[in-house]
Amino acid sequence: MRINFYAALRKIAGQKTVDIEMPADTTVGQMIEIVLAHYPEMRERLLDEDGRIGLHAHIIINGRDAPLLEKKLDTILAVDDTISIFPKGHF
């Protein structure tokens, strides 16, 4: 799955866009955990102390902020979805 990173996340990933292998029927929430498994140093920039997406972090799926999707973090991703991730304070 192709993921675009912005601001400080780009530096952590080492590039703007990465391709990460994900199983079929991966949800937005599962995708975040897979990304954090690849880049654990992103955790503090994306999640709050309770492990939820921080108030100012944004996971954008096809132009929509993930919490605004019908199934929120339980939305199943398609391989051709456009995924953009912005850290806290950069939107």
C-alpha cells in the first residue's frame, strides 16, 4: 500500500512516499499499527498517551480525515486508496 508522509514524518521515513505490504482487508487502524511497526519513532507524533490518534495528527484517506469516514478506523482500505499521514501540528 502506498503511503505519503508529511512534515517530520517524511524525515523519519526517509522519503515522502513508501510502499508497505499489507494483508487484504486491512483497516485504517490496522494500517496505522503496521506503519508504526515499520517506523516506531512515529508513535509519539501520531498517537496520544492512550494510544489513540492525537487530536492534531491526521490520517487522510482519499482526501477525508479518517475519523470522518463512515466506519472511522474500522474502514477497510483498498490497495489503490490515497493515504496521507500528517503529524501533530502540521495540517
